[in-house]
Amino acid sequence: MIVKSRKGEKLAQSSRFIALLIGAVIMIMPFIYMVSTSFKKRTYLFEYPPKFIPTEPTTQNYVDAWSRSDFSRYFLNSLFVATVTTLVTVLLATMSAYAFARFEFVGKKTLFIAMLTGLMVPTIVMIIPQFIIAKHLHLIDSFSGLILFYVGGNFALNTFLMRGFMEEIPKDLDDAMLVDGAGPWKRFTRLYLPLSRPALATISLFSFLGAWDEFAWAVTLINSPEKRTLPIAIALFQGQHATSWGLVFAACVIALIPVFIVYLSAQKHFVSGLSVGAVKG
């Protein structure tokens, strides 16, 4: 019975592993083909059967993509918007989470539930109200308009994750610092922020990706060509070079580089921060 049970467990584990492997291959194959095509000359784009290793690899597609249609300007615009959004969101979300996790005040639970309720509203539904607010605040066609609403869109989820993580920090440590005369701000900067690095990495990644990849609000708010962000640029780039897939895929790969850098720099903290923050509500 024990032998059969162990064989059954090994068979189940092998089946799960094979299923996950097949799923991973299916997910990653289009990306690999995109990267491969970005290094192909135009004469090899439609060769049959398709090859994942280019016959005569070239980096000219990347040079052309970066230098055409002010692509480099749009890249830097997105980098600026995403970086500022991440910094502001992380700062505000961590302070808000600290207040929810360690302080008692009137309406605390109601306010927290109201904030989380906003997560149930699809982002696209808020486009028109946001545009009207931006118009009254004179934020149309500005980076400030993008950053303000990106911060607002990421704030609730990041506060929720950070609050769950901070509540896991032993209260005894907080009390010990309080006895030593440390005020709320000192406890926040000396205790909670250093111990919350996994959660900080998680919300930083979410905030950066949310601002870097966002298209609908950017295309609604921005009118001036010189203020366009990368998602808008790639959409226009595809329209201008619809048949030059090597060029288009090179532009897409360039757009993914900051995402990989941010993810790789935060990956060791990402999973633990996400799991802890999501469990404690």
C-alpha cells in the first residue's frame, strides 16, 4: 500500500511538472520568436519553415527603431513618468499602510474598505471622469496629469499589500522603540521600512509596470507628439512600419528592457512580499 501510494505521488508530481513545462513553453515561444525576428534581416522575415535562430543576425533593426520617429524621446518620457510614479506611489502607500497597520483612528475600517472598493471598478470606466477632473485641474497634455492619476490608480492595491506586510512585523519591536523615545516617523524609517523590503520591492514593481505599460489614459490625455509615452509610440510605430516586423519587434524588445531590469533587481523579494501582503487583510 505504501509503495503504491508513493508511486501515485511520483506519478502525480511528474504529471504536474509536464503540464507546467508545456504551459511554460507555450507562453514563452511567442516571446522567443519576437526576439529572434528582431535580429532578422527583412529578406528572412517570412522564411518557411520559421527559424528561431536567425540565418544572418543583425542589430540594424534596433539601431533603426531607436533612431526613427523620435522613439528615443518617447522611451525617456516613459522612463521619467514611470520612475516618478513609482517613487511617489511607494512613499504614499507605505505611509498610508503604516497608519492603517499601527494606529487607531475614527473611521479606520470604513476608510480602508472604501479604498479597497475602488479596486473593483475597472480602470477603463474611469477614463471620462478622470479626463473631466484633469481638464478642470489644467492637467491635459502634461506629464503631471499622467503621474497624478497613475499614482491614484496604484495607491489602493499597494497600500493593501504594505498594510498586510507591516502587520506581520512584531509589535514588540515597535513598543521597544517607543520606550526608547522613538516617535512615529523614526519608527517608520528605522524599523518598518528596513523590514518591509520584500513588500517594497513588490509594490515598486507593480507601480513601475502600471505606469510603463499603460496606454488608454496616456492616449486620452496626451496630445503633443513630444510628450507621448512609449505605448503610444509603439502603436504608431506599428502603423508606420506594418510590414517591417523586424523593426517593430525590435522596438517591442527595447520597450521590455526596463521591465526586465526592474524585475530582476526585485525578484528575490517579489514572491515573499506578494504572498505575505496578500494573506493578511
